[in-house]
Amino acid sequence: MPFCGGGADRVTEIDRLLEQKPRLTADQAWDVIRQTSRKDLNLRLFLPTLQAATSGLTQSDPRRQLVDTLTRWDGINLLNYDGKTWQQPGSAILNVWLTSMLKRTVVAAVPMPFDKWYSASGYETTQDGPTGSLNISVGAKILYEAVQGDKSPIPQAVDLFAGKPQQEVVLAALEDTWETLSKRYGNNVSNWKTPAMALTFRANNFFGVPQAAVEETRHQAEYQNRGTENDMIVFSPTTSDRPVLAWDVVAPGQSGFIAPDGTVDKHYEDQLKMYENFGRKSLWLTKQDVEAHKESQEVLHVQR
């Protein structure tokens, strides 16, 4: 499995928000999760290249229409009311375009069988959604540096465009994109309803090892690129006399206990909606807080 460093990475979306406002309140810091977890990771990287390639086309050209659609988009994927499709087809456009671009450039330059490692656009997934957090694919990272040309800090020793003008390759991939998506959704881009990406809390862990029964799988219509647990700790908060404040959300819940009769614990899945709505719960750290919020108490007597 190849990995690649460089100027293209998901962390940049977080960095850009923090650079805009170096000092954040606890609520503002937590909101970074919401602002970044719905963000398309490739729009910022490739939109300038797409705009440059189509700037000379008429507005009626389908390839220009695709790029104009991306230009008007803020890169945030939001669900339609049907809970199954995105409000904007931007990620679908970038998925097909990147797939075609990678096939024409990076994949074509890498010998078999290693070429397949670089063909993924980063959007492909199973029906149940990704098995982990999403990042920019390795192939897309290499392509990003290639389209920068001399501006890339990484010397481009291989001509991934095989002697062709970059614009020609970009436009050809856009033509592929239009042919694919117009056959699927029609000729009016504004009417395209592309499938949303789901989030599944699987019965298998990230190693693929079963850790629960299949029927314990839980689904959420909207995939959020944030992991399945979020935590925040504030030291010496100015809003409280406590030395430390902390919050978390651990979906689906913090107890996996199931009684022999099939009854699940009350905290088995009580954080699903909290997670879906970007909520959080307080963690009680002092003896006073624990006493005030405890639901039950058991005392163990040790006989010596």
C-alpha cells in the first residue's frame, strides 16, 4: 500500500479554519468538526486547474457547465430532504473526472500490477460507506503535484501527461465526465440528484475482525468524515471555576452489553442522534460532579 506526502492532505481543511481565527472558544473549536466533516477534499485542489482549462469555452459547452457548477459550490455536502441524495452534484463530478484523469496520467505511467494502487479517486466506497476516515487518494496527491508543474515543490521528473498539453487531458477527462453523468442523470446539471454516502457502524472492527453480531450494525444516512468518537478537553477554562472541562461523543453508545434475554443496555445506542447532530456530552471529572450525576452506585467489599 503506497503512501504519499506533499501539499495535498485533509488536514489542510482544518488548518485553514484555524488560521482564520487563531483563538477559539470551546464551542467554536467543536464546530470545526462540523465544518470539516462534510467538506469535499478535492475541490480546493483541482478547481483552479479546471477553471483554467475551460476558461475559453462557451457557457453552453457541457464541460464548462460542469466546472461552473463546481465554481458555484462551497464544497460542503448536504443531504436532500429524501435523506438519500446530495443537494449538489459536485463530489460526483469530481469523482468521475478524477477517475478519468488518473487513468490517463498516473495509472498510465505506472507499470502493472502496481498501477491499480493509484487508480482510486478517493470517492469509491461500498454501499455501507467507507470503513474509516477519508483522505485524498494517493493517485490524486500525485496528480495535484503534476498539475502544479514548476510551481510544485516536488520536482516533476516524469511527464504524466505524456507530451500532451495539460489542458487537452483535463478537457478529455471532463468529456468523459459529461458522457458518464448525463447518461445517468440527464442533460440538466441543476437537476442531478447524486447518491449520498452513508455511514455504517459495522459489526467488524477496522481490522475486519467480528466484534458483534451482524444484526447490531447501525446506519446513518449521512457520512461524516470525523471518525466515530470525538473528544475535547479545556484546561483552566475562563467560563468555569473547575480546572478542567471535557466533552465527548461516542457513537453508537458507550455500553455494548446485551443481556441473555436480548435486552440491550440503556446506553447501548443513545449517542447516535447526538453524533449525527454534532452534539457532545459533558464528562464529569470531580467527585462533586460525579455524585450529582450518578445513576447508580455499587460498593464492593473485599474480604481479606
